[in-house]
Amino acid sequence: MKLAVHFGAGNIGRGFIGALFSKSGYHVTFVDIADQIIKQLNDEKHYQVKFATDQQETMMIKNVSGLNNRTQEQEVVEAIGKATYLTTAIGPNILPHIAPLIAKGITERVKINDEKLFVIACENQISATDLLKGYIFEHLDDKTKASLAGKVSFFNSAVDRIVPIQNNQGSLDVLVESYYEWVVETSESIPPVEGMKIVANLAPYIERKLFTVNTGHAVIAYLGYLGNKETIDQALEDEKIVKQVQATLGETGAYLIKQYGLNLEEHSQYIDKIINRFKNAYLNDAVTRVGRGPLRKLGPNDRLVRPATEAAKAGLSYTNLTKAIASALRFDYQEDPEAVKLQAMIKESGLPAVLKEVSGLDENSEITHEIERQYNLLKK
């Protein structure tokens, strides 16, 4: 049986990428440090993916196992040596930490296996696989690097599926929305995986997803939090929030249409479809979950700041995006360490300094001034 090694045995890993590999006839070896999940995977060897729909359909996922990368390093190296695919859904910040072990696995693999390994980082991050490749190469010697041609390929990808906080009480079963998208950039002919879409140029897909799905999700979360809403669907019952989300995605859409020549009508339909996905009450997705990690979400290349700066460069409107950024800066949820840290930074250094440090924005730029204005309006 074909083997896929997937780093990240959490809900996204099990409910999305791992599930697609299993349905495509692969044995999926999940790699994680969560002992309980790894033990359950090895004991039970299956789990269910449940869909957040009226019908509440389920799909059984079989041929799965787990390895702990802290305590079973050699077993992980051996699995990488036999795999067709190596994927991740572990969070962009964790990629540097798993890279040394992946490098060790690749080093040993190319000595004994001439079959190609395909490496894909399935993260909410532009060029995530390029980042992972860079981290891996830091731990490879020159001889190994020279031997990778024709044996290891690295492909960037864009992924999209909502996997909310689970109420599974220790079960491996995962609740997900029925919609998903997995787009992989390559001109190579690669082994088929159910649900994987191959494209020659990923940029339009990944930016369309990041600046529509991720931007929209974040805006709903932060405005919903400020409006004392508990869940995303409850936030979208507020017509003011809906209109603000539409206005924000209108600005990101104007940039995407200008940058990539997207069809205006088709993109407007895409925006409507995304907002309707967020209205799914079966997901019961907390605004505090979606809004968590504001320091990362306010990064210069992430869902809020990047489209604002790109719109500014293109001479397009970014007023609603600055309001979105301001709402993120107001996210003071005490159970989120990043939110707590962000509020402490603002209190200590002031908004312009924080925007420079966190978002890479010049303290005297027009964007920074507009964010300050929106921030003060939200305070009122």
C-alpha cells in the first residue's frame, strides 16, 4: 500500500489532508507530539469525519497510524524513507521545529530509495513549502542537496476547509464543513490524490483564498468579538457586520481583480459563497477561536496588512481594511496569549510603534494614520 507521512495529527490534519490521502488508497502515518492521539490512532486504526450539514453525513477514514516525533525519531525517519508524499498541517510557526527531523529522513531516504518523494506544506501561509524547504536545507549537507534532483520535489499549495473547535471528548472523530479546496502548484505529473487540484500558477488561488476566506473570517471574528457575539454565525446575524465584511472583501477583491485579471462577476459570486459558508450554524465556530493569534494575523504578509499595503501600492481603496486591522488591534481576549501580549505592547509603546514592529508599517505612513483613526473610532 502507498504511504503518506503527514506532520500534524490535529483536527485539520485528520479532518482534511489525512482524510483525502486515506480515501485515495494511501496508508497515512500521522506524526505529532500528542501522545494520546498517537496512541488512539495506533489502537483504533480508524476514525470518522463528520460533516456540518443538515444531513450530518459521516465518512470512515481507515488505514491510519501514528508516530511521536519526540520519542520515535528513527521510526519517523524510516517512514519518510518509504513514503510517496510528505505533507504538513501543523502551523507555519512549527515548520522550523520539524525541519531537522525531515532533513534526517530525506538524507537517509536518498541513500536507499530512488523513487520520488513529494513534499507539500498545507498551511495558511503564502509559499509555505518554500519556507519549509529552506528550513530543511539548513540541515542538509552539500552532498545530500546535490542528490535531491529527481528524488525529492517541493510544491507550494493553497488549502481551504473550516475545521472548528471540536467537542469530541477524546474521540478521534472530526467535525468539518463539507466544502474544501486543495490546490497544488506543479507542472510535473504526480500520483493522484482525491480532491487535489493541480495548477501551473498558484498565486491567484492562494491570494484569492487568503484575502477572501482568511481575511473575511478574521474580520467577522474581530468585529463579532467587539460586538459581544459568541460565534461566527451569530456575528453574521448582525447586518452591520455583514456589510462591513462585504466592504472589506470588496477592497481585497479590487486588488485581486487588478493583480490577476479575475472576472468581476465570478469573484463577487465567490465572495458571496464564502460569506454563506461562514453562516453555517452547525460549525458553532467561536469568534475567539477564529480571532486567536492576532500578532501572526497582523503580520506584514498575512490576511489583513498585506492586502491593505498591496491596495495602497495599486492606488486602490483600503479604508475598510484599516478598520479590520484596527478591530484586530482591539482584540483583548484574556485567554489568548498573543492577544494579551499585543495589548501590553500597545500600552507600553503606542500604536505606531506596534504597527511598525508587528506589521512592518512605517510609523508615519498614510496606512498607519488611517489605522489610528479607525482604532480611535472603534474605541468611541
